[in-house]
Amino acid sequence: MSTPPRVNVLGVGISAINMEEALAIIDDWIARRDPHYVCVSTVHGVMECQRDEAVRRALNSSGLTTPDGMPLVWIARLRGFRHVRRVYGPDLMLAVCERSVAKGYRHYLYGGQPGVGEALKARLEQRFPGVRIVGVDCPPFEPLTPEEDRKAVERINAANPDIVWVGMSTPKQDLWAAEHVGRVHAPVIIAVGAAFDFVSGRKRQAPRWMRNSGLEWLFRLIQEPRRLWRRYLIYNPLFVVRLAGQWLGLRKYTLD
């Protein structure tokens, strides 16, 4: 399949896609055993790229960097990509798992807090009878030693998955995906972050009307103010200021 175009948002290439296109691309990668990784990106992810060039390279080198947040969808549409829809991490996980029952895809869950991976596995198996979850791994919060990382890769490869789901915080999960694509034999790595918590039922999702109107950030801030205040009350206004500068031509951003 052809590579979808990208929208330059502060130097981060957001894939101009919708859910149906994302699913078709993932199917194609698996059919061809062609290793790629997917990042689901929000305003927070774009702002992390402003602080760390390695994170920006990871998002720009992905097979897909999906518009996980509604502001990125709106920007893509304003740039002329009217077909773009939100490709939200939890919805992507559910959609892939649903179609994988008939296709026989094998899934590996890597990440989450202790117990979350097992709860996610149980929830997916209950919702999609016949879905094949072939491994669950909860790495420690601290960075792994090279030996620990090698053993983690060996466990993943021994399970022979088609898709490795990575549930870590942004940008840790994106860097992990970029560093491990090709090292794990699965043709697809998908970094979905909070999807582990939402789909497993560990955390409540915002009502759909808030998710569709770009207000999910407010719901999450009310739930976890201590952890998320900086992300939403500092990053979001700064994003708007920088985006205005890009649109007015006051600062140039490249995808190199």
C-alpha cells in the first residue's frame, strides 16, 4: 500500500488517515511481514518532540503516527485532508483485536502497571472470543539493563506474535517502539499508552461527546490533577502559541 501523506505539526509528521485506512495498512504489514511501528500522538506527544529530538525522530520514522487527539484531526482537515478522523489508541486496539479473530493474528501485551496486562487480556478475551493473546509482560518502571532488555525481546519472540502492543507513558513507549522494531520479530508494534488502562477498565474514559469535541483533556485533568496539570495547563497553551507561529510563518518546521 502507498504511504499516507503527513501533516507537518511543529515538525512532527502526523499521518493523514482515518481508522479504516489504519486497519488496512496494519493488515498489509502483517501479510508482507514488513516490520513497522505505530505511534498514536496527541498534543502532548507533539510538545514532547519540541523538548527532545530523539522523540521527534521516533515519531517521524514510524510507519504511522496517528492523530490520536482531536486538535490534530482539526489541523489536518484545515490543511485540506478532509477524510482524516481520529485514530484513538483504545479504539484502534479494539478494532484490530476484533478483526484479528477471523485473521488469526497473535497479540503480545507489553507494559502497564502490575496486573493491568492480565486484566486487559481477560477483558479482550471476554469481548472478542477467539482472540489470541500469546503473552503478557509488565516491565519495571526503571529502564531495563541491556541483559534485561535482551531477555524481554527473547520472551516476545518466543511467543511469535504478529502485533506487540506497548502500554507505557509518552514518549517512553515511542522510543521503545523505535528502538525495537526489527529486533522483535513481530511485523507490527503499536504504542497505545493509556489504552491499557482504559480497555482493561482500570481507568474511566471520558464520555464520547467529550472525546469527540476535544474535551477529553479536561475529563482526564479532573481525574488526575497532580499528574496531568503540567501536560494540559502548560503544554496546551504553549502548543497554541507555537502553532500560531508556524501558521503565520514566524518559525519554520521541517520533518527532517
